[in-house]
Amino acid sequence: MAIEFRLIDVSQRNKTNYAPQPGKYLYKDQIQFSGNVKAAYVSLCGFTCISDSPMKEIGIRAYGKPMPENKSLVEVQIIANGANDDKSFYGDIEYTVIAELE
């Protein structure tokens, strides 16, 4: 068993929002590892939020899972809720992926 770490900063992130609803954010990144990933864990390192929205709350979650079609890839999904759809919102996250290799 081996453990590998990848720090994903703002410049490496996919900026496409896959959420179908306004005011919701779903980002997906794929991270390559040197072997087949048995399990993946995500640790948030930093968060930046700039908004004109009168947000009362914001929820952020990050999930990591090995890709079924390529076991050396981990897909990380970042989900954010809480912004109003009629106001500008910018948020970005840095995170670490910890992968347990087979």
C-alpha cells in the first residue's frame, strides 16, 4: 500500500460550473495518480469568496472518488450552495487529495 498527495491550487482547477440550478455551484476536477487508487480523501486548504450577493450562508463540500473507467484518476466534486442567482459571486477553493493506492 502507498499513499500519494496532490495539492490542487486555483490555477489547476476546472472553472466550469456543472450545476443545473442558478445559485448552485458544482465543479469537477480529475487528478492523475501513479497507480490504481483504492480510496481517495479530500482536505480543503483554502477558500476565497467575493460576492455582491446578500448571502446569509454558504455551504461547501468536497468529495473524492476513483474513476471507474481509469483507476489512476480521482474525480473531485466541489459543491457550493448559498449565493443568490441575481448577484455576482466568485468563489474558489484549494484542496489536497490524499489517495491510497492498491
